[in-house]
Amino acid sequence: MSVFSRIDAPEAEKPPATLTLTPGFFATLWPGKPKADVCVGLRLVAEEDKQAARGEAARAAWALHPREQDADNRVDAMNDALMRWIVARGTCDPNDASRPPELWSEAPEDLVKEALTVEGVKGIYDAIEQLELELSPVRREATDEEIDEVIVMSRAALAEMTPIKAARVRRLLGYCLDEMIAALP
């Protein structure tokens, strides 16, 4: 018996969360579009992967919109590319966090942009962002007094934020509301 045959392979590590993707997440013309719901795992994305994502997104955005007057379109293109890259790296097999999901296992960064709709990418990206918040060792929990303050200050504070930041906060508040509603009888 060889040495390698006696080594036990490490047990697959379950991802910290899963997400069910309905067929509506997928582009209509993608040949691999599932006809039924598909479960993918969600995992935390390493800082190195995020840095690579920023670089790739910037290169793609400048390639699409090289003129200085295209700055707004370039920012949109960069944000879209960044989200796709994070989705490619932040999704995994629902039973093994070390493997990509079967849907785009061959070339995750390339297939995500073919396979998913814009809203599909945003939905998965939001779920990864929520997972990061849930598992964060550095994010603090709000006190009861601070929860009361949220109600008083939310409209005024949201009105002062940039639209992108306000949308992010509203999504996070929506997530919080969904979690609280699910906890009530």
C-alpha cells in the first residue's frame, strides 16, 4: 500500500451559508440556465481576492470607457465588474466551501457574467455582504438605546447620504426587518 493511499483526505468544510437561486437569477439565453431552483454555498472572500477584483474591475471599466468624459459610465462598469468578481469568488459548492459551485466551476469569473442577470448578480452580492456583516468579528452590536435612535434619525440621515450609500443602508435595514419579522409568531 502506498503512503498516499493511507492519507485521509480532509473532510469537506460546509460553507457558512447557502442561497437558493431561482431561474430568474439567470440570463434567459445562457445555455446552462437551470429550469429549477439551485442551491449555492456562500463563503467569505479573502482580502487578496478583493484586491484582485478591484484591479480587474478597474481594467475592465477603463477598457469599456477610456475617455475622461465617460467617468460616470466607468464607475458603473467598475461596480458591476467588482460585484461579478466577488460573486464568482464568494459562491461555492453548497456542501464544500473549497470548491466553486457546479454552475460556473469551469471559469467562475467568466461564466458569472454570462450566466447571471444584473439583478441576479446584485442579489448574490447582497447575500455575501450580509454574510460578512453577520460573521464580522469587528462589527459591534447595537444597544437597545441605539435601536431606539435608529427610528428617530433614519429619515434625516438617509436624506443626507449619497444615493449609493443610502441604498446600501436601506438594503441592510430591509435585511434586519426580514430577520425580525421571521422571528415573530
